[in-house]
Amino acid sequence: MKFVKPIAVMAVAACLALGIAGCGSSGSSSAASSSASGSSASASASASASASTSSASKDPAVANVDELIAKIQVQERTSTTDADCKAAKAAWDALTDEQKAQVEEADYFGLDTGDASKDDPLAAAPDKENEILVVSFGTSFNDSRVATIGAVEKAIQAANSDWCVRRAFTAQIIINHIAARDGEQINTVDQALEAAEKAGVKKLVVQPTHLMHGAEYDELVAALKPYESKMTIVIAEPLLGEVGADASAINDDKKAVGAAVVAAAVQDAGFADAAAAADAGTAIVLMGHGTSHTANVTYNQMQTVMNDLGFKNVFIGTVEGEPADTACEAVIAKVKDAGYKNVVLRPLMVVAGDHANNDMADPEDPESWYSQFKASGAFDKIDCQIKGLGEIPEVQDVYVQHTKAAIEK
């Protein structure tokens, strides 16, 4: 990928948070390690000496920034996290442009993802007895955060003006990135819950912006447990609602989201509807994240939704290739066999962040979906739409309705 090092670290963090195995690391690492144990001690010593020489030859100021960035690219919050974020930014700012180019992860501070000042992280502490906590994994892509997570939060606030609406992220690595680079502080779930308890919140409705009842949703439920005796807590449904037993078990939430994202995709591509796109030989490929969690059947259900809605030219895929029939190569084969010569790639994700910009659309990464579709030689035109589900008003309304249902419980 274009931004290999920072993206790799964020991908690993995302996998840790989502409980996904095999994302950015080999499942056979133990076997490889065992095999390597038979290597000679001299080879090991040589490698160590080489690494030591490389480290010693690096500009000390640059090496310091490398170390400080590595220290905050973690999923665990510590007592020094806030200070470490400030220290990393100060050290970066002190570098010359030439030195910045030598930083291993120069894009950590140098990549422009939009204007963070347009974002509203919401109040750090509640000011009403009734609170709605909107919980997201998060994204360090500023423009996307404003257009997706921010838009969902504002829609929920507009529908519930007598409630305090606040934000929390579950990805500490993203919270740290935003804090270090932009000076914007976003609460963790624990911080938000502690603030609610301290402020005397009586009823807390938690609205996850997660796509499904996956591993991250399960972790959120567990995080709420210690506070259930301190206030009334109701957790709302994620975007696509209940999972269901198999690929045929679809619900109104999935139908609404499916119809909304296809309508947005074909409009952005310049077509009147999906049928017009199909007549023009254009397929719409919606790329989700994928997960090893049993909730991965959700992606097959979304394909069922597309079929039931008559969208014969819409295909569901996943970055992680879980379930297997949603892997990039499988989707390419489906689109090719169906005879479509043009492809529109769009994320089936709430935000259009790292995965959308890099795993899907990066033309310089041979493993991106854009590159793989192009390399297949089967298509005349491939377009990418870098827009998250959270930007779509009809999707925002699904969250609003889920929040309303939780409030009424």
C-alpha cells in the first residue's frame, strides 16, 4: 500500500478490536518460528549486528520520533498516554522537512485527511440526567469522521433534543492518533461511562455505530456491565440489526441500508437506478470489512437483500475474505462471469477511512481491490467512490430509529 507502515499498524489494531485473526499477520508464524530455530547462531548474531548498526546510524531526533510514534500506536491506554501524544507531536514539529521524510511513519503526522477543526467531539461530560452515548470504532480520517460519525451523532441529537448526546470511540490507537496529530480529545468508552456516573446520569442509552452484532459489539456489551448497577443502561441495535441464523434471514434494517447504499452509489455514478447501471454493463461492488465472528453471515444476508431487491448487478465483498465467497478474487470471478465490463467500488462501511482509501482504492498498491480488478484484465473501467454509509441520510435514520426504540424500553 501507499502508506504501508501506518496502515499496517492500524489494521492490526482494528483486528485486535474486532477479534479478527489473520489480519496483517500470518497464522503460520509459530511454525515459521519453529523452523527458524534451527538456523545458526552466527546468522542470528549477524542480523542483530545489522539492526544495531542501522539504528545507530539514524539521526537521533528522527529515531526519537519513531520511538514516540510507536509508543502511542497501541490499543491500551496508560497513565502516560496523553503526555506521550503531546511529546510525539512536539518532537515531530521540531524536525526539519528533510528529517520528517526520514521518519519511518511520516504519514502519521504528514498525511492530510481533512480539517479536524470541522469535527465536533461532543461534550466530555453529560449535562442531563438522560444521555445517549454514540459509540464508534473511530477513524483518523478527519473529513470522513465529520461526514459519517459526526453526521450520525447530529441526526440522533436532532431527534432527541432533550437528551445529552456524547461520543466515545473503542479504538485507543485512533484516539491517540487524533489527539497527537490534531489535539482533539475523544473519550474512550470507560471515560464516557465514568463521566456519566460522576454526573449522576439516570438513564444511559448506548447507540453503537457498528455494522453488526460482531466481536466489537460483544466487547462493548461487556464494558457496560460494571455500570449497570449505577444507572439504567439500554444498548441499541447496531446498524444492520439482529444477525439471524443463515443467509436467508434478512430484516428491515438490512433492506433499508441495502436500498440506500445502492441508490447513493448509482446516483454518484450518474445512473437513474441500478437497472440503468446494469443495462450500461456496470456492476456495483460493495466492500465490507469481514470478520471471523459468527456474525459474518451478515455479509451473505446483504447479498440476499440485493438479490431480493432485484439488484442483479450488486455484489458484496469483504477485505478479510470472511466469509470466503466475499474475498476479492471470488467477487472478481462473480462480476466477470455475470458479464459486466465496468465496475464501481464503494465501501460497505460506516466510515470511508483506511480500508476505503487504501485496501479498496489505492492504485499504487497491487493488493488493493482497484488494482486486483484492473490486473484481472476483465474490465474496461473501474471507479472508486470514497464514501461511508454514515453519509447517507436514510442510513442515519436507521440509527435514529434504533435509538428511539432503546429510549422507549
